Amino acid sequence: MKKIIFLFLVTALFSCVKEEKAPVKKQVISTYYLIRHAEKDRTDTTNHNPNLNEKGQKRAKKWAEVFKNVTFDKVYATKYNRTIQTATPTATAKKLEIDYYNPRKMYDSVFKNTTLGKTVLVVGHSNTTPFFANKILGNKTYKQIDDHNNANLYIVTVTNDTKTSVLLKID
């Protein structure tokens, strides 16, 4: 009888003990789509702020098609005609305003906090776009884009402290 009472008490004791589980950390996912502006007008080599040429205008519209199934929270561009004109078809299709960023302050604490948990399009330049991706990643994964390459799409995803990226070429 003592054994039965002992087993009953041990069973009761273990049934009262709750398993402690580590708190589940909420996943915060930030996704950055980074592209270089579309083809610019190169007829006036002294013009430092050219518009897109005809091919560039078509590519800008193509980007909007490429992104048709992406739900962006924000669209960013530098304050240059070619980046604004590249971003405009996508921003218009998504009913978003274009926000401007300073390429000299890529992924600073303000930008990082503003875009935390969001899906963002960033339109930049051959000498800024891959470095913007690198800044987010925290390493030197990508090199400067060739001046005649307007087809790169960098997708960088930050999930809490985990960072991943992919480079696609969209012709």
C-alpha cells in the first residue's frame, strides 16, 4: 500500500510541474529590393542629371511588371531624374509616394528603423546599389555594377539577425 501511495504522490507531483519553454522571439522580416536606374540618355556627356532614354523608359515599365506581385510598403530613389523615372511606374502602380534617400547615408540607423519589418524598393546607381546591399548584409558580397548593366535585382532579406541575399538579372 505504501508503494501505491508513493507512486500516486510521485505521479501527482510530476503532473503539477509545468515544462518551462523559452519565450518565442517574434520574427521581424525586412525585405529590400534594390535596382539600378534604367538606361539613361547619354547624348550629352556634360549632363549630370539625364533623363531615361526610350529603352530606359521601357525598362522602368518592365520593373513595374516584374514587381506586380510584390507588396511594397515604401519606394525609395535618389534625387536624380533617372532614379525617380525608374521608380515612378512601380510607385504609381502600388499607389505609393517616392521617398528620397541620400546614397552617402545608405542603411543608416534612421533608414534601418524606418524600414524595419517592411518590404521596400530602393532605386540607385551602378556605384551605390551593390554597396547598399553590402551595407545591409554587413559584408562585401557584391561589386560595382558595369556602367551598361541596368538589369540587376538584389533582394536582401533580414529576419531578426539573419541576413540573406540573391542577385537576379532581369532583362
